[in-house]
Amino acid sequence: MKKKLLLAAMTFLTTTALVACGSAPTTSSNSEGNEIGDTVKIGLNFELTGGVAAYGVPQKNAAELAVEEINAAGGIDGKQIELVSKDNKSENSEAASVTTNLATESKVNAIVGPATSGATAAASPNATSAGVPIVTPSGTQDNLTVNEDGSVQEYVFRATFIDSYQGNVISKFTTDDLKADKVVLYYDNSSDYAKGIAKEFKATYKGEIVKELTFQSKDTDFQAALTEIKDLDFDAIVMPGYYNETGLLTKQARDLGISQPIVGPDGFGDEKFVELAGNDATKDVYYLSGFSSEISDTATGFIEKYKAKYGEEPSMFAALAYDAVYMVAKATEGAKSSKDIAENLAKLSDFEGVTGSITIDENHNPVKSVVMIGLKDGKEDSATVVSAE
């Protein structure tokens, strides 16, 4: 296996830039939150069924693994963690309802999830009004953790990087590592996530975008657009979107003889992408991730434990959920209530997770590692650390 690790810095500075997808509503809380009792109660609000269950199910698995480990090691301040898991069915409205149920009925002290930005934005006001922090492992929308006026959302945190940073990193990798002077930009314009990444890519890419195309969520036939670009002169395809569509898109591109590198965001980071594309189609496919076994021994240990328990390789989404639980556990040390946990999360610094060292900045975004994963025959073939600086 080719392992390419650059010595570039592995940190980034996030901003409060608001993207076209809109911002979370301004919220504040007068609640004192939920007191920590005989156990520390953590709620899981994940997409266990529906359109993005491929993200939510491994995140639930990883969260449960983390809790098992913490409890086996003595818990937090001598108290065991009690998990309360709910399925938001990959629906934003259900994610909001689940949050209310977890915070007010189950009286949890913190919530991990949802997986997606839209669901997290829907859940945030309810968590805030209850005074219970939520940590989304993988919600990347830029303004997810800030209010319309730019102030930080007191109870909303994340374990992953933001959309605009993804667009910036993809731009840098495409230019510096792939030496791509001309690209086709083909993205999901029904997704705020993909549109945010595409917007930042266009703003930072110094080469020529020879063609800009879009698709919609749940599209399955990309032949017309691919035929349109097949004979164009370009060096790579940049493809912001989720695995459901981009996996099929990649397969159809390769079937048409389009062999140029394909570069995508963290939405590629699930085994379903490879299943849809097929192993042979993944040569010269690269995607952004916060997780690779090449980063640290901590990541390698997590991979081995996850495989032993669940019989499969963990995705980046699983790794982020695992870190999110450990972030909450660290923030619970010495805390008396959910409000204390939120305050401690805001001060989290140099936390060593399986996705790298994490420090929470003033906007509740993590300053952390990022890599570009290269695939070959459906498997990770390279891991290139990239900095947008």
C-alpha cells in the first residue's frame, strides 16, 4: 500500500462565514439544564433508518463501543454512562422531536448526533431551550454552530470540519497534488452541504473550471451529462455530494471511459460508495476525511476494536461519533449538570481522538487534522495530509 504523508501542518482556522444555505435561527437558553444523577445520561440522536442510515448506524455502533470502553474503565467520576438511543429516521422534523424527547423526557445530560447538518440545525433550538449540549459528529454546514447575528450557539458543537474548509482543501489538493489546471465541477445542487463545498471550491480554485454541472438528490442516471463532458479537455472531476449519487456517478463515468481523477468531500466516506461505484471504478478517486489509520496508533487501535465487535471496517463517520462520545465524557469530568458540560466542551483543548488532536475554537468548531484518502480497488491506498493554509 502506498502511504503518502506530507509534513504540512494539520490544523485549520474556521470562520463565521455564512453560506447561501441560510443560518440557524438565533437561540438562547435560560434553562439550568439537567442535573447529573447516579449515572451520566447521554442521548443518541442518529439516522438509523431512512436515506442516510449508512451514516447513522455506524455512528451508533461507534458511540456504543466508546461507552462500553469508558464504563469498563470506571466511568466518569465513578459514574457509569447510561445511553438512550433514538432513531430520527433521516428526517429533520423527527430529529427535532427526538431532541425534545431526550432532553425533557429522558433527561439526558448531553446528546451525540444527528449526523447531518439539516437535522442538527432542526434539533439545535430544542437542545438550547432545554440547556442540553449536542455534539454532531459530522454536521459540516458552516453556520451550524452560530446564530444569525454571528454569535455562537451556546449548546451546539461539532467533531468535524466545516463545508467551506472542505472546498478549500479540495481546491488545494486538486491544484498542488493532482496538478489539475482544468476541472469539471459536478455537484448536488439540491444539497446545502454540496452547494457550500462547491461555492468555496469556486472561490479558491486558481485553475479553469471548463464545465459546471449539477445533479439532484436521488438521481440515478447521469449518462447525458457525462456524455457532454467525455471529450472535453480537463484534468479532474470535482464532485461535491453524498455517496448515494456520487457512487453511481463514478461508476457511470468509468463505464463511459472517463478516467480522470475524481475528487470528493467526506460524503464519499462510506463503504456504500464503493459498493455503488464498484471496486474497479475507484482507481484515482480521492476524498476528504478526518480519519485514517495512517494518522496515529490511536486510530489503528479503534479500527481493530470496531472490527472485532462489528465485523467490518469503521467509516470516518463512525470514527467521528466515537470521538464525539469521548469529547462529551471529557467535558463531563467535574460537571454537575448539562450546562456545565456545555461550558467544558467550549474549553476543550488538545483532546487526542482517533480523528486527530481536537481543540474547540470560539465558534464551537474543531481545530483538527484533515487528510485526502486515495482509493484503489475499493480500498484505501494513500492518505495525504493537506492544509488549506
